[in-house]
Amino acid sequence: MLRKTCRVCAKALSPFMSFGKMPLANAFTKPEHLKDEYFFELAPGFCTSCFTFQLMEQPDPSHMFHDHYAFFSGTSQHMARHFEAMANDLRTFLTDQQDPLVVELGSNDGIMLQHFARLGVRHVGVEPSENVVQVARDKGIQTVCAFFNPQTAEDIRKQHGPAQVISAANVMCHIPNMQGVAKAVDHLLAKEGVFVFEDPYLGSMIEKTSYDQLYDAHVYIFSVHAVHHIFASVGLTLFHVEPQPTHGGSMRYYLCRTGQHPRRETVDHYLHREKEQGLTSLATFRQFRQACEQNRADFRAMLQAFQSQGKRVVGYAAAAKSTTVLNYCDIGPDLIEYIADTTPIKQGTVTPGMHIPVRSFEGFYDNPPDVAVLFAWNHAKEIFAKEKHFLERGGQWLLFRPHVHKLTA
Ligand code: DWN
Ligand code: ZN
């Protein structure tokens, strides 16, 4: 059922498009277990009162984060470096603090917290997926296996005291109940503490027509306007924002209790910029819908042209994002032979909904295709650097962000 009201302020949500029925983005499944595939309607809506861009239907979180969650943050070296830099940034808020506590929400395999663990800084990771928790614990990172909510916050505070830093990367946009999280953060955060989180940025999604950021788990795509409104209600103030290159364009938000940190000029700069970009106006999202439709037509046309030329086309990286692209554009094994991916638990499965086989990279190197479609386009720099041979041997990349185009040597 599509909801009619905003999750944040309860005012009416304005619908502007539907991507149709979608499976869960990370539901990579062995072909023999396919019979009960779950589908929901992927339809974003926009709240013209609090400027929050959100999905109008979302599956229950237990369908998405469980004991066989398929995404491990540590699979990209570039992301490993990004999280080391993030840890260094967060450390600047700990100088002058006696025995501080750092809490990370959605700590995954400990890719960020490991830098605090190494320095002997007290830390707690909160992560609901049991299999990734085990990887983190094996690395010596103290991790609670739970969803973050007021009860988890209370338990952590009781055991460890208030947190000087609470952080989250690519996590907040997954949590439908923002008021619950805001209250939980408020409960756990020390008086002088900072809450820092980053997520894919609405401005980048609009600019690049990257509708593949929309899938079951991403219930919100935040803007500075939205974050400002969401947290003001619990007395947390946005005092700084900083764009990040990750996930095709993200934003890092810095919040504190009102008056604890001076507001930097970045906040007003981005509030102004977002107005100019139209991120507070429904008309922008109607244009986004047209851009998505054009992108779908161009992508299909290019794949069909390759097919009629008898070219072998495979996918590179079975990212969660690829599920939206494949299902929305109706692309199956007739157009893409298989998708190569480094994640062992994705190999030997088929993609959600469209059922393209996912394989290891062995075949990609032993018998290279004519064309590789780059689904993890957000990792393009890292991937192009390690796959130079593919172009040198006459291969072509097919990219679909910010528009559909080919890349040859
Ligand atoms: O929010 C989320 C973000 C942070 O990560 C999640 N809900 C799920 C996930 O989204 P994603 O799967 O779209 O993330 P990535 O990082 O764009 O996709 C990585 C995928 O690509 C993995 O399956 C691993 C694969 N990969 C590969 O095969 N070779 C990645 C790289 C860098 C490579 O070289
Ligand atoms: Zn609202």
C-alpha cells in the first residue's frame, strides 16, 4: 500500500512517479529457491512541507537486513580509504575528551570503527545483520547485533555512558522511523557530542538522473533542507555539511545540541544552492521522472543495438542499485549474459526479478565479453584503474550515468 502522508511531518505526500513492481534490491537468490520472490511498488513521493524525499511503500526491515545480508562494506579499497578519512575527521571532535565513546550505527563489518579500535578508543558498533556482525567481531570490534532505536540507545548508555560521537554512513536513509532514531540519538549523545552521518545526496541524484539510488532499503534520499527539518524537532541543530564523492554523490551532515558548535557557512551555502537547484519544488521531481524515462529508452536501445550486432554483453558488479535499473528497464538474460561480482555469497545466484546469473570474475578474464555494463558506476575510478586490460584488448564499457554512453580505448 502506498502511504499518503509524510513519515516525518505527517502532512500530505505528493506522488510524481512509479517505477512499478520491484523485488528487494539485495535478494540475490539461488535459482532453485526462486519461487517466493517478494515484490513491492517502488514509488517515491515528496513532502512540500518538510522537503523530505521518500518512498511511499517500504518492505518490513526484517526482509532486508538479516543473517545473510549480501553487502560487505570492506569489498572496495576506495571505500576503505574513505572510511579511514572519516574516522580521522571524527577524531577531531574527540580532542580534549577524557576516555570518549564513539558509537556507529549500521557499523557493517567494522570498516570505520576499526580505526578507533586500533587506537584503543572506546567504541560500540550497532548492526542488525548477524553475518556482518560476526566479521566485525572477528576483527575485535565491539558490536551489538540490533536495530538502533530508543531501547538500544538506553542499553548502550547504561553500559558505556553517553557518546561523544555518534556516526552513521549509508544507514540513516534506510531507517523509516526518523523520529525514533532522532530521539534515540538525543538520548545517547553527550551534551557536547556530535552526531555525524552521510548518505546519498538528493542533489546528486537529480543532477545525474541516478534513480538506481532508489530501492527498498533507501526509504529517504536526504537533502540539507530535509535533515534540517527532521532534527530540529528534537533540538539537534545542523552546524556543518560537507559533500562526499561516494555512492555517486553523498552529503555528510554534522549535528549537535543547539548552541554547542558554531554554525558554519556551509549550511546556508547548501540551503541556498538547493533552492536554486529546485530541491524544494515538486516541478523538479516531475522533470526527474521524464529524465528517468529517457534514460530507460536510451539504455534499452543501446543494449538492443549490441544484440543485433551479435556482441557479447555482460554486467560488471551486481550492486544493489542494479536491481532498480534492470527491473525498471526490463533487462534480462536475453540482453545481458551474466553479471560478474566479487562478493562470494552473490556468486551462483540470479539477480532479483530479472534473473540474470551472477558469477565470479573468472569467466570475465578468461573469455572477455565485447561489452561490459558498469553497474557499480560509483566505483568507476577504482574499477577502470584495475581493468585497463579490458579496453586495451578491444573491450567497451557501457555506462548509463549521467546519460547512456560508450567508453572505448
Ligand atoms: O546503502 C547501501 C550501500 C552503501 O551499499 C546498501 N543498501 C547496499 C550497498 O549498495 P550497492 O550494492 O549498490 O553498493 P556498491 O558499493 O555500489 O556495490 C558494490 C557491488 O559491486 C558489490 O556487490 C561488490 C561489487 N564490486 C565488484 O564486483 N568489483 C565492487 C567493486 C568496487 C569491484 O571492483
Ligand atoms: Zn514532511
